[in-house]
Amino acid sequence: MSKATGKFAITGGSEQTVHEAPGELKITRVAGTQRFGGAIVGTGSVEWVFGYRPDRSAVFAGFQRIDGSIDGRAGSVVLESTGEHDGKTSKGRWRVVTGSGAGELAGITGEGSFDAPGGPEASYELDYRLG
């Protein structure tokens, strides 16, 4: 198993409210774009659904697509992305979607995490295997 680590910069984003009612979980659709550096080099796009609690903390789930290279192998991959937001920072988990690797990333498997402490930059790590 290999480990890819680095940082990504948030380059864009939007959020749309899907459902909001008093005393209920607020549901939003969040889209974002990133620029990856480190072992992963390239661009990313993510689509999440957020569920906000009354204290502004949230749980989220969605898909992250990366187009570029991992440790010099060019291609793209899609990651299942889930996590928690405490109102200021986000911590999440990644799992490679089986069969999503393309180009030199075909057959990739693995999982990892990211830490977004607020602001325009976050760190990541991805434990992966190419098969």
C-alpha cells in the first residue's frame, strides 16, 4: 500500500438550500473545486449534501473527483467523501469508488482522510494500491 499526502487549495464553491424548516435538519447541496499539490497533482471537484444541526455543526456525504496524477501516474479517480463539520472546520474520510480509476489510475483502491481547518487550504492523505 502506498501513501499520498499533501494539501489542496479551495478554488471555488457554492451552496444551495434544499430544505429548511424550524426544528428540522437544514439540508444543502454544496459544490466545490480544488487545486491539489503534493503526491496528488491536479484539479478536483466535489458534490456534497450537508445536513446542518441547529448548532450549525453538520454531517456531509458526496463524491470527490480528482483529475491529474497520483505519485506521477496520470488519470482520474472518484472518491466517496463523508465527514463532519463543527461550524468552523471540517474533517472527512475518503474511499476510492471501485472501478472509478481511469488512465494510469485504472484499478486503484484505497481510503484516506482530509482536514480542512477553515480558510482556503486543507491537508489530505490517501492510502492506495494500484492493481
